[in-house]
Amino acid sequence: MSTAIVGPVALTREEEGAAIQQLLQMSMGFMVTSALSVVTKLDIADLLWDGPRHVTELAAATGAQDEALYRVMRALASAGVFAEIDDKCFALTPAATMLCSKADNSVRDLVHWIADPFHYPVWAKIMHSVETGTPAIEQVHGKAPFEALFSDPEVGRSFNNGMTNFSHLCAPAILEAYDFSGIRTLADVAGGHGRLLRAILQEYPAMEGTLFDLESVIEGAPRGERLRLVAGDMFDSVPAGADAYMMQHIIHDWDDRSARRILTNCRRALEGVKNGRVLLLEGVIRKGDDPDPHKFIDLEMLTMCTGKERTEREYRQLLASAGLRLNRIVRTKQPIDIIEAIPV
């Protein structure tokens, strides 16, 4: 919780020093991000999986210049990522371990996407979004958000891998927090390659699943038992026949008008379905000044697309406009909430 100053400002020297340190550290955040981009792209953590190595070995293995790589590694070590255990010899730390692709709960692909240089020119234009309320990505690339994102195959791959990584991280927490029993058929709308849906189907062997996404996405999705693949556009309609429609980090990509259209299509598909429901797997912004990653993800939405992170009240209003009622919000142990809505 931040300390509010409600009267004339009169800080002590200690308070001034702490405030300056905090601001300088925060203002250099882009430098840490850039350094993380380097080590994830070079897979440095994987090279240290079996034990410490000298930076000369790391440079030779990755094609980097050894002195320059050392300076990046040294800076990250000062932030707790890697440890310099001897002169220019580095080892993993707990944080660096989670950048290893071999780690069970690796965040390598997610960090790689967040730190992708594609973000830099877009975030550099955040003032454009603040002044106009429109995505800076459109000004930078001259294209609609998702068109710009997937124009470069490498960037599109980084994005998809990052989102798949996030689904893998969240799946256990979602399964722990929410009881999916009673759902005979679960449809994952814009579900990508269906990683989360497959995890749910594995946990609930009596359930069947429908994976729904664009044709270009569905073509690359693995086939599986009890899983039907359907291609289409969620803005036109969603396939009928499911007891529940699930969307993970989809609604936050869109403004209220577009989100309402998607939700209305889901509600229409549930007509006549007993105990039908819509499940939105999103981050719900809490009140107060406590640390909340969703408030910064919200700025990603501001600059990169037309959507936003929403509060409980905003979700309640949005769902009502699509003929749905917010029934409950289930918190999980990961930075994702389960918003359960039912037709009115």
C-alpha cells in the first residue's frame, strides 16, 4: 500500500532517498526487459541447466561477443537473475531456473514474448494512446492490432508461444479452483491449439470438448479423443451444442462493443441449454493500490489493442449488456480469475 501525502509535502532525507531510489529503479525497467530479451533468445538458462559455465563458453555456444554478453549477465545477476560465482562464471538462481525450457513450470516463452523487441516502438508511443484512446500499435505499424502482430511470422510465433506458456502455467490453478463436473461438452472459444481445454478433458474423462478458432489456427491444432475441432469467426457465431463456453484472455483484447458481440453469440448458443454458462478466464482488477499485474497488463491492452482489463463492476455491466448475469468470480493461485456468467 502506498503512503498518501494529503497535505503540504515535507519529506525527510530518508524518505527522499528512498523515493529517488524507487523512481530510478522503475525508470530503468526497460533495461532489465531488454537484457531478459537477450538471454531468453540465446537460451542462456538452458546452457546452465547442468551447472555453472564461464561466459566465454556461453558466448561460443551462442555466437555472442563474450565481453558484451558478460556485461548483460552481470547486470541481470545484480537483479537476482543468474549468480556470478567466480570471475565471469555464472550459475542459475531460482529465477533463472524458471527461464529454462526444461523446468516444469518454465516461463521462458512468456518472458520471451513480454520482452520481445516488437513491444518497444509501440510502448514508446504510449502518449499517443493516452491522448487519443486508440492503440499505439496502429500508429506505429499502420495496421489493425492483430494484423500488425501476425505480419511478422517470428513475432506471431513469439506471441503464440507466450500465450501457450501462460495457459500451461494457469491450467493447474484453474483446475484446482473450479469444479467443471456437470459440463458434458465444453467449448473453448478462440482457444488456439487447445492446451487448456486438453488439460481439462484429461481431468474430466466424461467430458467432451469443442475447440473453436480461425481456420488458420485450427489447422495447426493437434487432434485428440473427445475433442472436436471447429473453424470459424467468433464475431459471426460460435458452434452450438456445448453446455459451457470458455474464453481465456479473449474478452480483454476487445472494446465493449466488440466484446458484447462475442458474448452475445455465446449466449445465443446456450439458448435452451439447462445450466448453461459462460466462463471468462481473465484478470479482474482489484480496488486499492496494492501491487496488481493486471493494471500493467491493462496498459498493454491500451497500446496493443482496443481492449482493457476490467473491474468486477465493469464485467457485470458488460455481461448484462449481452444478456448474461455475472454469477460469481472464482479466484485462483495464479494471476487469473474465473468469471462465471449465466444467461438471464
